[in-house]
Amino acid sequence: MLRTRIVGTGQYLPPRILTNADLEKLTDTTDEWIQQRTGIKQRHVADPGVGSSDLGAEAAKRALANAGISPDQVELIICSTMTSDYLFPSAACLIQDKIGAKRAAAYDLNAACSGFVYAVTMADALIRSGVHKTILVVGADIMTNRLSWEKRDTAVLFGDGAGAAVLQGEEGERGVLSTYLGADGASYDLLYLPAGGSKHVICCENIDNLDLGIVMSGRELFKKAVAAFCDAAENVLRATGMTIDDVDLFVPHQANTRIIFSVAERLGLPREKIFVNIDRTANTVAATIPIALDDAVQQGRLKAGDRVLLVAFGAGLTWGSVMMRW
Ligand SMILES: CC(C)(COP(=O)(O)OP(=O)(O)OC[C@H]1O[C@@H](n2cnc3c(N)ncnc32)[C@H](O)[C@@H]1OP(=O)(O)O)[C@@H](O)C(=O)NCCC(=O)NCCS
């Protein structure tokens, strides 16, 4: 049976680090509050003039090198991002050029923090149906230049970064076993950026009337996130005939350790099976899961045959899960 397997991962975090202590100087917050409420200790920040495709291309080069695949073998690049360099063209096209993947088609997919899970689901369908053999999935986002530092609710949560995975078809038991996606557009306004899209264009005439910051209802999102994470996890477990005890490593979207541990408690997952790296990266949107997978590989926490559960939730609202055998 043909399955879609991740054959290489890579990540890139911009070198500049903003610690919680640095944030104390920018907004009314404390290191203690941030760590207790979110688990975050620091975040990486891209320099002005750097685009999400710059981070994504570096992560992609590392994933290809780790997979032992040359750029001209890549047939499709899907970049999950909600902060593309330009409104158009896509970051995926810019990445295609930067890594020299001349034969690859390329497009962006915006499912916010669920983007990587959505993109892996698309790639899995395209590989198993025989449309493509080798697909590069990138998650890349730069959020720090969208934050208003004085809005402390959102200022403390996000960081910049990119992760990438190379996916190929392979006969056997290893690879993607099941995927599940969900969305709830009625709740779009729990987390959104009102200005800069087609509805409220930023231009000289209206700049004084626009709210340029991110709008977020933190508490409401928290509750929705826990419910959606559990729903997504339970759906792929059911589809694969597994129970939570069969999961070797749980790699959740890194939005908040309290969300992650509430979900784990509800699902009955012990802490040693949960991968958490939010302390050093904060929430890097579509990049959190591929960065976490790459960290897990580097730390030797993933071995061939392990059952890995990916679960994500984000603006949209969107959510989803992937069960795979590593
Ligand atoms: C944002 C979030 C961390 C806030 O944590 P919380 O425990 O819900 O905190 P609350 O909003 O209830 O606020 C508690 C208090 O802390 C204060 N506070 C909020 N942000 C603060 C900050 N950065 N620093 C210090 N104090 C802060 C509030 O003003 C409030 O004070 P009050 O009790 O005097 O009114 C949390 O709701 C969350 O993580 N939500 C999900 C957000 C998310 O993940 N978004 C991305 C989705 S992919």
C-alpha cells in the first residue's frame, strides 16, 4: 500500500531573540506572567526587510539536505503561511526560486496555525493518487512585525520562524495513516487582522481610521482550542482504530502550554509523550509543528515505526490532525 512519508525535516529561526525580560520594557507585562500563562520564555524576531519566504527557503534547504533530495526532484511546493511576503505572488513561488526547485509547481495555503496539518493532508492526497511523487511542505510566518507591543494580550504570544518537511510515497506501513480537518468561519472574529486585506485596504486616505492591530478574544479562543484539539485527536484515533495509549509522540501546535496540557489531560496522555518547545519559539503559527518535528528528530525522540499524532488549531477557525507512523 502506498503511503505518504516525511523523509526529511528542517527549520530556520531568525537569529535575533526577544526574551520575556526584553518584552517587559516594551509593554505592561512580566516574565512570570508570560511563563505561567503561556509557557513562553523567548521568541525569535525577523529583521526588517526579511520575508516569510526567506525563512521558509532556509528551512526548505535544510529539509531537502536531511532527506538527501535535490531541489530539482521537488514537483510541488505548498507553503502554509498567513504572512506571505506580498499579497501576491505566493511565498511558495519565491521559495521555489530561492531553493532552485525549477521543476516544482508552487502555491500558498492559508489555514493560519493549522496550515501545516492542512498542507500535509493535501500533499498526502496528491501523493497517494499518483499526481506527484515528491512534495515540499513549508510552514513559514513572520508575526512580530504585525504586533502592537502595547497590546499585551497578543504581544507576548507570537514569534517568527519556519519549518519544512519533504514528503514522498512509499510502499509499506510507515507514513500518514489518517487525516482530519475542520473549520468554523462563523467564529472568524475571535482572531483576525482587520486591516490590509481586500475589505479594509491600507492607503493614505484611510490610515488614520484603521485598526492595524490583531484582534483576539483570548479566553474564548482558549476554550475553543481545547475542544477542537480533542475533537481532532479523537477523530484520527477512531479512523485508525487506535486508542490514545497507542500514541508514542503527540506533537501539538504550540500556542500555549496550558492549552496543550489541558488537552493531554482530557485525552489521558502522559506528559512524557507530549512534545513541547514553545518556551524557546513562542507561537510561530504554521511553523510550530514542522519546527517541533525537526526538534524531535534532532533530539532522538522519533524512531522508525513510532506512532505520531499531530494536532493543530488556529484562526479561521481551523483545526485538524494527522496520525502517522514515523
Ligand atoms: C491570551 C491568554 C494567554 C490570556 O491568558 P488568560 O489566563 O486567559 O488571561 P485573561 O485574559 O483571563 O487575563 C487575566 C489577567 O491577566 C491580564 N493580562 C492579560 N495579558 C497580560 C500580559 N501579557 N501580561 C500581564 N498581564 C496580562 C489581564 O488584563 C487580566 O487582568 P485582570 O484579572 O486584572 O483583569 C490565553 O487566553 C490564551 O492563550 N488564549 C489563547 C490564545 C491563542 O492561543 N491564540 C492563538 C490561537 S492559535
